[in-house]
Amino acid sequence: MTTSLFFVQLINGLQYGLLLFLIASGLTLVFGVMGILNLAHGSMYMVGAYLAWYFVQQTDSFTLSALISAIIALLIGIVVERTLIQRLYRRNHLDQVLLTIGMIFVFNALQSILWGNDPLGVQVPEAMSAAIPLTEVVEYPVYRIFVALVCVAIAAVMYFMINRTRLGMLIRAGESNREMVECLGIDISRLYTIVFAIGVMLAAVAGVIAAPMSSIVPGMGEHVLIACFVVVVIGGMGSIKGAFIGALLVGLVDTFASVLLPQLSSMMIYILMAFILLIKPQGLFSS
Amino acid sequence: MNNNPILETEGLCKHWDGLKALDDISLKFHDRELHGIVGPNGAGKSTLLNLLCGHYKPTSGRIIHKGEPIDAIKPYAYARRGIGRSFQKTNIYPSATCLENCCVAVQRRMGGSFDFLRSRNRQQVLEEIAGDALDKVGLSARRDEVAAHISYGEQRQLEIAMVLATSPCVLLLDEPMAGMGHEESQLIIELLKKLKREYCIVLVEHDMDAVFELSDKLTVMVDGRHLTTGSVDQVRDDPRVREAYLGQGDEVY
Amino acid sequence: MLFNKRTERYFVWVFFPLALLMPLFLEQNTFYVSKLTTVMIFAIFVMSLDYLVGRCGLITLGHAMFYGLGGYIFVMIAPEYEAVNFWIYTFYICAIAAAVALVIGFLVLRTSGIYMIMITLAFAQMAYYFFSDSLDFGGNDGVFIYVKPDTSIFGLSLFDLENPVHFYYLCLLSLFNTLFFFRLVTRSRFGRVIDSIHENPGRTTALGYNIFLFRLMAYTLASALGAYAGYLFTLQYGFVNPSMLAWTTSGSALVMSILGGIGTLYGAILGTLVYEGLHFSLEHLTEHWLLFMGALIILMVILFKNGIAGYLENLLERR
């Protein structure tokens, strides 16, 4: 493998990892605060991508489309939480799994009805369609760097929010002791709605920014969901730091595997997961 | 009474990230003796029991059972060695009958747990032993009642019956009289008086009257550390003990 | 008494005789006979999952891995153009699947709750990608079975697997045996330990049981039976493909199990019948049947928590 190819794959891997982190952090946030494993989290990623495509068709502006999609995702999150997720608190894991599987079916069916099953594509926005030369022969797409930067920026905003704001404090408190927060007079159900909506929006935003990088197809949600699970299992559920390291690991392993070991490539991240499970069943950084 | 302790700890410590729950505890427990453990809240009594039954692993120090160190073995292995434990929060199988609860306990000793074809209802010996355990604690009348439907006091009795059904050599009892009224407590006290003639019992309790009445030996713990061990009278007269309790606002007498 | 709940007895006495006579009613229509056969095969799979989830409390989203393995193991070990003995190969397949389950279970059962759900799903996906990417196994197209096994014992031919009605009866027999077997297991001393672990794992450990070992055994048992179902399915249509291992297979099996009544075992048959029945009728009405299925599942979780069997038991069981 040449050095330039190595660097390209390295950046690809990191960028994919950062994207996975964005998605996984939404999943971990919802689980950590509310105790809900939302299997339909991947569906929101898919919804984000499809919405992005739709609004780009309507408005011809990627930025506008991204904004609208994010807002719609937030609204979907609020509605879903109020009508469905709310009924899951204090119920067991089986009910959660089942309800969210039902949601996956519904989302997939809606996707098929609204947008059909053919692959769709979103163009990389004009402003970022260039590529930065890395060496004499190799270039790297600006857009991918943009995606990585957006992920880092959102991660920074989240870090700030969780550690420096009142909402963040409530989130951290809710993570460790739900009843206490309720007793303190905080409207926990409103907190949950906000947290869920944010979590879902993170997945959708990831879908939006990822859309120009590959084709939008049915089933993309589940594919990314399972990658997220691997991230969370490796990193340890409930740990943002773990999700970050896990995501970068998964991103790098997956990217390099597809180049170095094409026959085994799709299996590599699961082998990695199995290996880590053997030595540390709780994940690398479990809380 | 045997002079060799059946269970002992040597320099037992348990730390949680900087919090010292137990610090250098060395105690000896003998067969056919009831050894009471008391102390104000936060003294580490429950932690000690958790360590003795393998629920927690010690940070340092040793636990020795019948001469062998056991601090490194798996949690379920403690029970197999005959160290039985009852819990402070009632820990039974609510949806099963009292008899079935005890049958689960007996089956551990009797074996046959890997037999997946023959019916569980055909093992008469097993049910007899389970029935005997219920008899010992006075719950025979409730044999076929679902455990969730019997009274709280009866459930505590069932807890003890389950431990007895495993044919233990050491009984670790964590506040067996918790939440009980006077009459119910009396039943348990009478039961323990009978049992201490057969088993080594380590009793953690807040009910002082009961502890004084039952204990052959009494240990006082404060803030994770061992304060004193002696006979009931020795401990009662110890000024340090009075201070430990009054200082915390708890009443001893 | 093996079937000790009244509802269960009613079900067994209604369903099995009906099923026995069904091919006579459907005389000329092998299409429906085959459809029912497929339903029964999947019911075996769902029952094995119901045992794991409902009886042992082990929630797995990767059970379909063994369903697919049942078929893929067969194509791995059976010679291509020769009719092997069905019964011997049943043993081989269950044994190999059990061995795989031991390994996977060892990794997976060290976790619990949410983790287990995620990890089992991930492993199933790994198996899915393994088979769909591999050229040896035909990739996405799968592998065809050219010759179906022969079911003779000591030279006496019992079922002709090419005959849909014969195959139907073989599967009906298998379904009954599976239910019977699981009832034996749940009633046994092993079942006593499993029930204890399910209801109160802490107490069970405190009594001295190695709950990891028992869970592993239950997992292995259920997985071997799941593989058997997959093997039957493969033989019915003469081919195996990766979609058998898809997470949707696990997901819908879970739905059927809960629809029928989680933990009841016979409920798995009810749930599969109702779900597949709905699927079949909805599919003819609209290509977007998944939407209604999804909505139904959501409603079921919110309203119908104990499934059909639960509902019936509430009506019929009186203390």
C-alpha cells in the first residue's frame, strides 16, 4: 500500500468514524438518560437522507434542505416521543425492542410509499465539490473534510451543552438518578422529549450530511444502526468517550479492511467486536 | 464448641474508588455459635456480609473457610461450600409456591439439574427435604401458597427456609427481622435460638433486643472499622460503644 | 400432566386434529398445503425463540442466524447429487448448530439486557455478510438443493419429501414433537433452574447455581432446534439463501412470539398463524403491507401486552 493511499484511507476511516460517532451519540444519549434502546434510530438516519434529497429537489439548495430536514427530524422526534416512546418508560426491554421494530417497519413502508425503492442521489454542494491535492497524484474531496469537521463541531457543541449548560446538567442528573430529578420538581417528561428529539435529530443530521457521499437506498438505516451497535458495544454503553473511541476504531477497521481484505471486509468489524467481547465484556470504557 | 473458626477474615478491606467501606476487618466465626454484628448506619455490616458470601470481591485481605482461602472463587461457589445467605430485601421467587421455592434450593444440593426430560414433580425425596426446611421455620401450613401472597413476615421466614434447604454450614443473615412487628420478630428469635445450636450464624441486625438475646458473641463496627468484639455484657458495658451510638444519635438501650 | 394449562390443552386438541385433516380439506390445492407447511416450519423456529426469550429471559435479535445455518450446514455437508438420509442428517445438523451455539453463546451470554440485544444482532449480521459475500455459498443467490434426502428407516420409506402432502405431515409431526419436547424441558428439573434464573437470577446465584452454564445450555438447545427449522425450510423449497439470516427474520419471529403470547410455547404456533395469515391477506391488498404490520405491532405493544394466548388464558384459566 502506497503512503498516499494509506493517508487517503486513514482520513476516510476517521471521517466515517466521526460520522458513526455522531449517530451513536444520539443512540447513547437516549439510552443513557431515558433507558430506551431505540432500534428505529437508524431509520431516522435514513429519514434524514431522504428528506435531504427531497428538499434539494424542491429548493435546489443543500444548506436550506439541510436546515429544513433537521427541523422536521426534530418535530418527528417530539411527536414520536409524545405518542409512542412515552408509553415505554417502566416497561421492559422486550416491549422496547418490539415497539421500535414496529416503528422500523412503518418508517420503511413510508419511505417506500413516498420515495420508492430506487437508489437516489444528492449532489455534493457546488461550493465543496472541489478536491484538495494531497500529493502530486492524489486528491481528497473537500466535502468529506467538511463532513468530518461538522461532526467534530457538533460533538464540541454537545460537549459544551452537556457539561456547561443547565439542560446538560439535567441530562447528567437524569442519567444517574431519574427519581431524584423528578423530586426536584423538574418536569422529567419534558426533559425526555427534548433528549429524544435531540438524539433523533443527530441521526437525521448525520443522514443529511452523509447523503451526498453515497447513494440513498432502502435498508441504509438498519445497516448504519448495526454499525452503531458495534460502536457502542466496543466503547461501552453510556460512555461518550467510549462511543468516540469505538466509532473511530470501527471507522478505521472497516475502511482499511475493505481495501486490505476485501473478502472479509464486511465481517471485520464484527470480528473486532467479538475479540473485544472476549477480553472485556462490558466494553472498553463502560460507565 | 469447636475452637477452630469455621469462617474467618484476615485484614479484609473493601474500597470503592476512594471510599473505604471496610478497613482491616479480622473476625472469627465458630460453629454452633451466633455471632452478632451491629453498628450505626454506614458501619459496613452489609458490605461485610456481601464479601462473606462472594457477592463482592475484597480489595485486599483474605476470607478463610474451613481452613481454605476462598476470596478468589466465583460467587456461586460460596453457596456450594455451604455459606448460605439471606437478604435484607426479601429475595425469593414470588410467583412460585413456598414449597417450590425451597425445592429450587434443595435441588442445588441434590443434583439432577441437568436432567431435562423427567418431570420435576416426581422427585419425592427432594420435596421431602424442602418440606422439612419449611417445617423448621414453621411455614408448613403455607407450603402450597404462592410466595407473593403470604405475609411479609412469612416471606422472611421463607428466606431463611430457603437457605436452610441448601444444607449450609454457615448462615449469613442480613437483618432477617427488618420491617417486622414484635410478634413476628419473636418467631424469628425463637427460630434462631434453635438454629444456633446446629449452625454457625452471622447475624446483622438493627433490633438491639434481639441481638442481645441471641448473640453468643457480639462485634461492633463503626465506619467500616472494627471497634470491639466480645460477649454481650462486655460489649454493652464498653464506653466506646456507647459513644459510637450516642454520637450518631442512635439509641442502644 | 404435560399440558397443564387448560387453554393449552384446548389449543392442542383443536389445532393438531384440524391440522391433521387439513390436507384432506384442501385436496386439490397443494399451494395452500405448502403455505401451511412453511407456516408450521416457521412456527418451530418461533417456538425455539419463544423458549429463549419468554422462558429463559434471554432477548436475542440474532436467532435467525441458526435458522439460516440449518440450511447452510446441510449444503456444506451433504453431497450434491446424492440422496442422504434425512434422519441422520438431522442429527448432524443439530449437532453442528449446537457446537456453533456453544461458541456464540459463550461470547454473547456474558452480557445481558441491552447489550445482548445489540450483540446478537451484530453477530447475526456478521453471519449474513459472511454468506452473502462468499462465492462458495452462492452469495446473494444462495445454493440450490438438487436432491432431497430420503426418509427411510431400516429400508422402510416413510415420507417422500418431493410430495407436498408428505412433507406437510413431516412438518406437522416435527411441530408437535417440538412443542412436546419443550414442555418436557420446562417441566423438568432443568426447567426449574431456568425458571428460577428467569425470575430472580440474583437469588439463584446465591443458592449456588452457575447460571451462565444453564443459560448456555438453554441457548444451545434452542439454537439447535432453530437450525432444524431452517433445515426443513431449505428442504421444502430446495434452496438456502442469506435472507434466512436477515435481522428481519429474527425481528418478525420475535413479533410472532409476542403476538402469540411470550413464554407460552404453544402461543408461538398461534402467533405465527395469525401473523402469516395477516401478511398473506394484506400482501394481496397492498404492496405496502409492511405499514399495516408495523402499525399493528405498535398497537400490540401498547394494548395487547400478553398476546393472544395471554388473552385466552385470562378468559379460560380459573383458579
